[in-house]
Amino acid sequence: MRKHRVDVVLVILAVIFLAVGLLVMYAIGPRVALAEGKPENTYFVGHVRSIAMAVIAMLAGAIFFWRDKVQSYWKEHKTQIIKIFWWGTIALNIYTSISALPLTQCELGACRWLNVGMSFQPSELLKIAALFYTAWLVSDRKEKGTYGKAEFWVPLLVAAALVVVIVGFLQKDLGNTVVIIFMMGVMSFVAGMTWAQIAIAGLLVIVGAFALLNMGDSEHRADRLASFSSGSYHGDNALVSFGTGGLTGVGIGNSISATGYLPEAISDSIFPIIGEIGGFFGAMLLLIGYLIMLYRIQATSHRMKNAEDRMLVIGVFAWILAHVIMHVGGMVGMIPMKGTTLPFLSYGGSSLMCVAFAYGIVLQKSCWTQREDINEDTSSRGRQRGARDAGYRRRS
């Protein structure tokens, strides 16, 4: 392994996105807060606090494998730590979905949060658990030669089923369910799924989606699908926001949509707000920034020869990609709305902190280039070099 400096482009992009999110929150946060009867600086101060915690989380992710003692302890106890973390997070999400239990917080008919002095969404923590669990599962089964066999597929499908039932059904959170399943699927695909396995996995995804749409209290999901085809207040006003922004935008402090016309303007609808403030050019610059970020993360994964390291980086790539596609696609009317945040920009402490921690892992991995060892006959190489030198002297 060769150590070098961190990928500066990834660092700069993270700083830019956090700064843009803070600027947008400064511009529209007071209006949203006053419209909800809250103190003027509620959301701006809350976002500053979230960014501070996200920076700490990113640094924690960046130094997670840094010290030799941590690396040796991780290698020795990795399997136990990951399994405890995975099952502990599963239990925490089950706890969160039961409204009668202490600390659980329910809004709009869904129980997804814990009130621990601030609202925390355990399904965000489940993304990190799924990231480590899938990366470990792939690397462990490849090492044992059982990747693609029952020893791999059974625990992976059990994990996916748990996510669908707990997050999708009990917590009624289709957005985070799709993100986690997509992340696990991309990691498995990159690891070397066959086309037959891809077809079977696709069929299972379709069956799972159909089940979520038809079991339990599924009216809100059916309504979203209906509104996608026929239009909705939320979707229509998102498009109006883009139209209001035009090519160059209305400028900071002049947003109209944030005054109550666009629901969840500071979180689930922040992209139309950016389109209104910065116009078409501002929205395109933002998307170009995400494309560069995803490209640099993908380039980092190619330098990883270790299966587990590569899967961790690929998982973060899929995590961010899924959020960008679902958020932007939903706001421009290309796909049904899922209520997902835009990474590093949307208001939401638990979402911001967890994606920042995962991003920190990518930053740490970007400091290394892993190479395969090449055994060479040094004595033969020396004789060849000596012959070249002798030939050079004769020609001279």
C-alpha cells in the first residue's frame, strides 16, 4: 500500500455543499420558522449545530482505520463488531417503530424518530450498519470461496427482508428502504453477480415493492403514485419554483416558494428552492458538483484491491447516488416523490451526520493506493541491467 494525501477535490466539494446548504438555510430558514410559529433563527441555528456534528462525524470516519492499534483490533474482532452493530441497529429500529415505548416520536402517522434531546432517525444509522455488513459479507464469502452461493445469498436476503419489513412496513419509510436496498444491491453487483442472479434479484425487488404497496396502511404510497401520474400540489409547486428562478435565479433572500407554497422547503424540497434562488445555472452547477463527487468516489474504489475496502467505497457511492436521483428526480417530476434529503444540503441532523461519517471513510481510503505484490527475480533483473549498461559503454 502506498500512502499519499487525501483527495482534495472530495474535501473541497464537501465544504462547498455544506456552505451552500448553510447559505440557503440562512436565506429561507427564518421564513419557514415564522410560518410555523417558531423563533426566527430556529432552523438556521439548528443547521449550524448539525453541520458542526457532521464535521465531527466526518473526521471520525476519516480516522476510523488510521491508527495501527485500531487496525489490528479491527482485523481481529471485525466479524463480532459488525454483527453486534448490525443486529443492535435492527433492534433499535424495531424499538423506534413502537409508538408506546419511551423516547419514540411519531409524526404524520409514522414512527421513525427517537427524541434524545434532538430528533434522531435510526434508519439513517441502519445505512451505516448495512454498509459495513454488506462489505464484510462480500469480502468474507469471497475469501472463503462461497460468494454467489447459499452462504452469501441467504444472509444477504435475510438482511434485505429485515430492512423492507422494519423500515418500509413498520416505519412506513419507503425512501430510506429504497436507498438501503439499492446500496446493498450495487455492492453485490460490483462484487461479481451473474446475469441470472441479477435477474432473480430484480424480480425479488419487484415483488418486495408490490408487497409494500399493498400491505398494511399503504394508502399514502398509492396516493403518491397517483399524484405522480396526475400531478400534485407538492410536485406542481416544485416545478413553479424552477420556473420562477429562470436562468439566473431570483437571488438570496427573494424566494417566494419558501414562504409556504412549497412543503418541506428546508429538507425534502431544497433542490427546487436552490433552483429558484440560483436559477437553471445554479441548479446545473450543483448537479455537476455531485457528478464530480461521484466520479472521484468511484475513482477511489478502483485503487482498492482489498474487497472489503472497495465495497465500503462503492457502498458510499451508491448511498449518495440514490439520494441525489430520488431527491432531484422526484422534484422535477421524473419519478414519484419519496421524501429523501439531498446529501450535505438538506436540513436534518441524523441524515447529515451519518452520510458525513460514511464520506469520511471514503476520504480516509482516498489517502491510500493498494497495489498487488509482484515477485520478480532480482538477480535476473540485475544481470539484465548490467548487460544494458555494458552495451551502452561499448557504443560510447
